[in-house]
Amino acid sequence: MKVLKYAAAALMACTLYFQGIGGNPASAQTGDDPTIRIGVVQSVGSLTVGGQGSFELIDKYTGEVLFTGNDEEVFVELGSAATVQTHYRLQVAFTTSQVYLDDWLRRAHAEGYPTYVEDYNGGWRLYLGEFPTDASFAVRTAFKDEVVAKGLAASDAFWKVVTIAEGETQLKVTKNGKEKETSNPVQLVASSGFVTINGQTYRGLAEVGFNSSGTLAGINELSIEHYLYGVVPRELPPVPYAEVEAQKAQAIAARTYALSNMGKRSADGYDLLPTTSDQVYGGFGAEHPISNEAVDGTRGIVATYEGKLITAVFHSTSGGFTANNEDVWTAEATPYLRAKHVGQKGNDLKYVPALDIYKNSDEGESLREVKMGDFEADWSRYYRWHFEWTAEEISQIVGTYFNAEVGRVLEINVTERSSSGRAAVIEFVTENGTFYEYKDRIRWALQYINANGTPAVLLSTLFIIEPVVDEETDETIGYKVDGGGWGHGVGMSQVGAVGMAEKGYTYEVILKHFYTGIDLETRY
């Protein structure tokens, strides 16, 4: 019965959204494109929702109107029956195997450790421990070392602040001192078609519901096309990247990603996150006329391979080459995610010299020089970069990553490269052992020191690393890296797309260059 009530309420909400309360149109769209749900607030004990103009706050399942209002906000929190607990927990694994989960729980409970299992993307995230949020790094490190030694976690386990609600979960909604409670999610629909969640403005409707941990999620439900209005300018800012054909290519890639990942995070009540974990989404405040034009100009167009939506991954800057997907992630080779050169000489696309000859400009163009004819060089400050570490800094970086006392780092060697020149295997030879990392994880193992003096993920795996040697003592006193690009390097280079658009290429040519053998289809 609850399912039927939900369907009726959802239909009512969509009707109000597309037609507008009181007959005012909420948008110019026809209403035939799909809707998507974005978890703009993922896990909290309370939040606010509101509407521009007149609005109704309804019980999602029953359709009962709980409150009406005009240009104001409603406060929503967990009801009195729920107890919220926030702790540091060590995320040790993700698994889709019930056998592994059962065995891990048995061993963890035998050791007396608190555990927490979170449903995620068709499997489970496994957590160990329960520490207050003011627990020191030293205390948490000691615990991690202990569980790693017992085989319950690996060295790449990491700490997360996890909020869990226990007991019967209810929502308490407060407006102008009046309170109402419901055990169902609530939705706010405004006549203007614009709502707020924690003060941020979004198109569509606002929902407050329960996530997989029993806490509250703030969800923005809206049409895919309006969602893209808030994605494209955050993924490829129109200032300075105003080339419309590149903006269109980004819109199609983002639309394809969204449609192919619907339901990805359904355990938490929504489809996607508004972050780089999925796609960056800024809501109405992020919109720009140029990117809106690109979305409208490609309405319903998606990229497919053999009739199926592609995994339309993209990155900022390739550095001259994109990468094969299997060279970056542990996965089977994907036919349309093949390494591509990102440059031209004259009017023809040409092969950019492989990285193994960049160092010696006698055989090609140096990695340390900006090359003429590359689509990215004039558009990205990350096309080429240089970082250095002292001996002490590199020991700290490597030791922290591998959770070991490494002593001095004696050598750093790239022992294997992919066909696009990216580091595939890196070797850290230290006083206390030799450590290895692979593919894109190398960026996390070899973090650089940013302008704030803190470690940050290396920009890409397209680099050459060398020791810094004291000329007088011949002693290694640090390391230096010369590299190119920003991001994983797979799929479309965003600034490469801008460079191609500047040279007169259309969005179709751009997309078919970066995604091998694809077709473009209009789905709605």
C-alpha cells in the first residue's frame, strides 16, 4: 500500500513541478525528459528547505500537505525517537561477496571490535572501530596498525566521520513554532520552480528523506536537462572556457554519465552525489548563459557504443595524451576508452612524442617545454608542471602513505609505463624496505607539497622523477618531478576539447576523437 501512496504522491509532486502551483509554469521544458535525484546534503541530523514564492511541503507517501508558505524556510530534523551518533570509523574494505562479509564480521567480533556495515552500490562498505570525533591521530593510527596486523584491514584503510541514527526514525518539521512529525520523507514544491536546501537554490523540488545510516539526506529532484545547467559550468567553467562546441561536448558527456548511472546511490535515496565522486553540481547558483545554451543545443543527445550508453569519463588536462582505461584502473579494456594524442600540426591531428623521449629534446620535444600545436598548451596551466621534495618531505609522504617507518628514501623508480607514457608501476627503495604502487594510485602515493605546505594528490601519472643531488657531496637531498596534465587521463580532456573547439572542430568531432568508435543518439 505504501508503494501506491508513494507513486501517487510522486506524480502529484511532478505535476506541480512541471506545471507550477497556481498555473504558473515552472520551466519551459516539455516534461518528457527524465528526472534525476541528487544528494546535495548526504548525512545530517537537521537541515532547512524552502521555496521561492508560494510552496507546499507534503508527505511524500501520503500526499498530505503538512505546511504551506511563501518565500520562507522550514526546519526539518530527526524526531525524538531517533538517537544520532557521530564517530570516527576506519573504512577497511568494500565487498560484494556475502561470504567475505560474513567471515570478516566473524573475525572482527571474535576480536571484540565494533563493526558497522553500510549498503553501497550493490555491495557493502566495512567499518571497524568507534572513536569520538576528537580522538587524536596517534590514537587512531595505533588502532589502524593493530587491525592491519591482525589481517582485518589493509594499509590503505582510511578514517571517516560516520553519522548513524539509531531507534525509530521520524522527521520533525517545524515552521513558525508549529511542529509536525511523520515517519515518511517530505517534499517541498514551489510555484516558481525554485527551492532551497540549506540556503542553496535549486531548480525542481526539495526532499528530505532517510539515507542508509538512518540520518537525513537533502535531495534535489529535477529534470536531467536542468541538472546539467548546474553541472556543465562546474565541470567546464564558461569563464575562461567559453568555446560553445566544447561546452556542448561537455554537456553530452555529462548527460551520458548521468543517464548511465541512474540509481547508483539508491541505497541512500538518490542517484548521484554533487561532487567529483560523480559529477560536480552547483545548482541554480552555478548556471551560466553559455553553458545553458550548450545544454539546450544538445538536448537529449548521448554518446553510445554498440547501442549502449558509454561510461563517459573525462578529466581536466591530458598533458598531450589520454590513457587507455586499463592502464589507469584495474579493469578490462574498454573499446571506446583508448589512448589518444591531443594535438595538431597544421590542420591535421598528429601524434605527440611519447613521454620516454620527452626528457631528451634531441629526439623530440621536451616535457619541460610547451609544444606548439597542442590543443591544451594555451588553455591549461597544468599542461606542464614541476614539483620538488626535500629528503625529509619525501620520507614523510612515502611513510604516511604506506603506514610504515621508511627512513630515508634511497631511490624512486618508474619501473613500468603504459603506451601513453604514464607511470604504471613505481618503486620506492627505502632504508626499511621497498614499496610499490600501481596505475592511478601512484598519484596518492607520490603526493606533492602544495602552496599551503600540505600534501596533495599528484596531478597526473604522466611524469619523470629524478633525484636532487648535492653537487659537492654527491648526496641525494631530495627529488624533483616534471610532469604534464591533471586528472586520471581517461576519456575526454576538457581543455583539449576547448582547444579543438577553438580550432573549429564541432562537438561531434571532439567527442568521436576522445571516445573511439562511438555514436551520438538523441534519446528524448
